[in-house]
Amino acid sequence: MLAIADALTISDSLEYDCGFDMNGESKRSEFRTEFVQSADFRHGETQYKVDIRNLSSKGVMIDGAPVVSVGDQASVRIDQIGWVGGLIAWSIEGRCGLAFDRPIDVKLAGLSLS
């Protein structure tokens, strides 16, 4: 089990890595695509229907997420890309940020960067 100080360190690191802060606001200048798209989200043994709100090569903001904790492993299925795993960077009021384990090519999702 993580100590609070460890969780804060992980949270700070993941927020930087995926480019979102605890409110889902961008902390980076990296291009991201803003849109709404239905997606499948896996957390533990359970799969959920969620909406993707924005996407970058390093992470995604998910709306309609179940209760998750910072540092949890999860994955999301993105159209034209498939399942992408990562760690929860932040979670608040039904939204969360997923920092990908590896960068993705956003262009493969058929979306233009904004």
C-alpha cells in the first residue's frame, strides 16, 4: 500500500507525464485533440462505457469514469488504435486522466490535432 507522500509524488509525476492537472486542465503545450467519442474503459476486471474528452500522444481525459485512484492501472479502447494501457494520473467527479504506458500516434485515430 502506498503512503500518502508516495501517492502525491506519483500523482505529480503522472500529471506531468500525461499533461493534465487535477481539474483536467492542460499543463503542457503539447497538441491535443478536443472532441467527444464513446469508448470502452477497463479498470480491474470490469469494463465500462465512457466518453473520451481529449486525446494527446501521452494521455486521455475520460468522462463518466468509475471511481478510480491515482496510480491505478487501466486501459481505454480508442477507435482505429485499439486498447492502450496506462496509469490513472488524476480522478475527480467522474472524470479521470489516463497517462499512457507508451506514446500513441493520434493521427491513427482519424482525428485532427487542435
